Amino acid sequence: MYGCHQKDSASPGAAAPAKTIITALVWAPDWPEEMLQIAAAFSKENPDIGVNVQFMVGNSVEANIKPRIASGNLPDLVSVNPNAYSADLADQGILAEVGKTAAWNNMLDPLKGDWTSRRQSKAFGISGGVATVLMYYNQDMFEKAGIKALPTNFREFLAICEQLKRAGFTPVMWNGGFPNMLGNGPFSFGFANNVVAREPAWKKKIDDGTLNLNTPAVADIFAKMSLIVERGYVQDGYMATDYDGGIRLFKEGKVAMAFHGSWAAGLLLHGNPFHAGVFIPPWNAPGKRVVPVIGSETGFAVCDTPNKAAAMRFLEFIAGKGFGILQAKRQNISPFRQSAGAIAGDPRIVEYTRVVSRYPVTASPYYSVLPSNSIESLHRLMQDVLLNRITPKQAAQLLDASVKNEAKMHYK
């Protein structure tokens, strides 16, 4: 019985019904206030449930989850990525089945495969949005630098970077202090155009450990990141630039471009003292068609705890009435067929997503591509390459070894 119903029939002086407190461990690097608003709105509508919101820190969702599992201190609701690690948690019974929720039924069908475990076909989470990675750019800087056309391949991208630099502008923002964004940006697009474009069975081969990443093509992914730095196309102190700092650099007109996700559209496209636009990051070679990155954004799952029923109600609220609170700031692409009360995504992001979703070959964001331990390894490898501690070739060798080891440990 809900507490409000009990209150109507209870005698004076009767003890108040017990209130369930659920813990929500959430990845919200640029929308913590909105998450608190959602929790408050949910508790107001559901007075029998309180929400203790805890925010993830560091560079990955998985690094926040693993210690909680190891210590047996599971949250009731948790942010998860649509990857093999989360799917394994579902198959192990750590994440609850969400396939019977209204949120799952309302989620776009093309996204459901990302959130279904391969072995036991469990629906383990609800997407936070349709995730695309793109290049945001300062149109005023481009005009002042005399750039007449957007680049369509990596050679042309280097040329406009040089043109911007000669005009006195810093061409592009690099999140060296937050390697998560290096992974989402130049690594994801490098992987898309250097690996996915050449190997249609890349997902299966990562799982079974037969995908060879110790190749010149994978070394080139790291080399491109380093080349942008070597030519002086990034901001000063780029290795200390964190997530929020990178967004500020773009919004304050200190860099001409930001390699970022659709989830930051509300921040990057609005409230600027200049006109902003977007284009597909041209990480393709001349004469090759670009492979864009599109997939599921980090989403939400319910852990199999004693508070599972209450957490499931909160999940439904986040994907329902709460989603409008998120969209008011983020203006991303909704993962749902119907989003009551939610603001539509920014028209530029809607059009970008429409265009890239029709490409014959697309790739997924890196966090849904790599095994969880390889994600953490990749973060260090990218930073080490940028700091000249290792070569791009060595980074490819180490990444290959990590991915193969994960396959050996978990998928054979």
C-alpha cells in the first residue's frame, strides 16, 4: 500500500509508513542538477520512496561499478553502458531484467539490440539517448579564416586546421585530462574508419579474440591524435583539460572546433557569442567514404537488490516524465518513440543524426565496442602517446593484447 493511501485510513497517532530509500549511482558529467531535479520530482510523486543520488567520478562508468560489485555494495539504480561488460552483469543476475517495463517497450527498436545480452538475451538497460559523435565548430572563426567549405577527409581537415592557426585561432580542443572524450572522439572515429570500414565482422571478432588490432591501421588511430598536437593545432595545457574545461574553451571562443558528443548539444550550440554549426568528423582517407559513429548513449539499469521494485519505478520515471527535464538542457536525440513533455532535440543534431543514420556503414562509440578493462587501458594508452611515452605502434600492440586477453578470459 502506498503511504498516501494509508494516511487516509490510519487512526490519529498511527506510525507513518516506512519509506524506502533507494541509491542511484549516476554518470552525469554535465547534468548533475537535472538528475537531482528528477529525483526530487519522483519522490514528490512517490512519497513512499526517497532517492539517494550519488554521482560517478573518474573517466569511465565501469571503473565506478566494479568496486561496488566487489564490495557487495550494489546501488539500486545505476548508469551503465551498452557493452559486453554490462551484458555479463545481466547474465550473472547482477542487473535486473527490464524487458517488461514501459520504458523498454517505448525504446526505439534499433537500440534494443545494444541493450540485450548475447548469451541469455536479457534486456538489461534503457538508453539515455541516441549517441552520435560530431565536430562542433565556430562558424564566425571559419569565416574570418577564409574557410569556404567544410572538410570531407582527414587531409582536408589538417588543411583547415593550418588555415585557422595562421589566422590566429586555436583549431581544435583536445580533452587530454579527460581521456573519455578522446575515446569518444578521435579514437572512435579512427576505429570506425580504419577498422570497421575494413572488417564487417569486427564485433564478433572482438568477442572471440580474433580481431587483429596490432596493425598499421590501428597505430594510425593513435598517430592522428599525436599529429594534431605535433602541428600545434590544440590548446595550451591540453593534457590538463577536463570535461567541463573543454566545453568552456569552445563556448568562450578560445578554440574553433570541439570533437564532442550529441549529448552535449544543449551546452555547445546555445548561449554562445558566435554562430555554431556541426559536421561529420572527416577521419577518412581521401577517396574513401567516411564512417560515422552512432549508437546508444550511456543509460540506466536496475540492480537485483531488495529495493528492485522501487528502483524499477524510478527507472520508469526517468524514462518518462523525467526525460523532459534532461532534454530541456541537453537537447539530444530521444531514444524513445514517444517522449511526453520532452523538448525535441536541437534541429542541427536531429538533421545530423538523420543523415548519418542512413550511411551504409556506421560504427559504435568506443565504450560499447571495447571490453571494460580495455577501455581503462585505452585511456592510459592515449595519454601516453600524447605525452610521447610510447609510440602509436606500441599503443596498437598493447591495445591488441588487452582485447585478446579479455576475450580469452570471458568469451571462450
